[in-house]
Amino acid sequence: MKKLKLVIEEYTRHLIRHSRKLRVFRIIQELIIDSVMEQTYTVQHGSEQIIFSTPNKLARFRAATFSDKEPETLKWIDSFFPASVLWDIGANVGLYSIYAAMKGMQVMAFEPSMLNLELLGRNICLNRLENDIVILPFALNDRTVVSMMNIG
């Protein structure tokens, strides 16, 4: 049985490795990725309707709990004047950056994780806020230094 499992695993690796060369497999792969990345979740918070890209469970959870997870943050953003500038440090996928921009603020979204940048950009585009949010793909520190950042 173990030998059969090893043969199947090796065959699967071989198939995946060589399937990238075949046009039909590339097309199927693109269709799957596109269909996953096109999934969205719409949130109604007060008068704001926000669309989030939700290609996975974590993204759907973040969108579904938008109004309940950090109500004090939303209340804090509501206290700003329109045309204020908000620095969203650790913007993640842009939940609060997008909300602030919809409230009329200019937003500097600092997000160093490459894992979050694509969803951050997608969420900004889905809500047509490209002119209101600037993505700054690096971490902030209390001093000028190049250092390691642990993500986890």
C-alpha cells in the first residue's frame, strides 16, 4: 500500500510539473484562479457599501465581521474630518483604509506583507478608491534601519 501511495505521489508531481507546459492545463489553471479571485463579499456599514475580495476563508471572515470585530476603530475613523489624512499602519487587506477613504479621507496604507498586497490593491479597485488610497509596501519602525520582519 505504501508503495502504491509513493507511485501515485510521484506521478502527481510529474503530472503537475509537466502540465504547465500544456496549454489546456494553463487555461484550466487560469480559469480556477480567476474564479476564486473574483469572489466578493459586500458589507453595508451605516451608509457605506463596501466590496471586499474574498478568495479564501480568512478574507470572507474579515469581511463578514467588519462591523463587529473592531467597532471602536470604526467609531474612531468616524470622528475624523473629511479631507483628513489617515496613516493605516499594517493596512492588511484594507478594511479600515477603504472605510476611511469612503468617508472622504486621504489614506496612506502601509502594508509590508506581500501576501496581503494583492488583496489590498483589489479591494481598493473594487471600491474605486485608487485616487484616495496610496499603498506604501514597507514596514515602519521607530528608527531608520534595515531589519528582518517576522510575519506569522
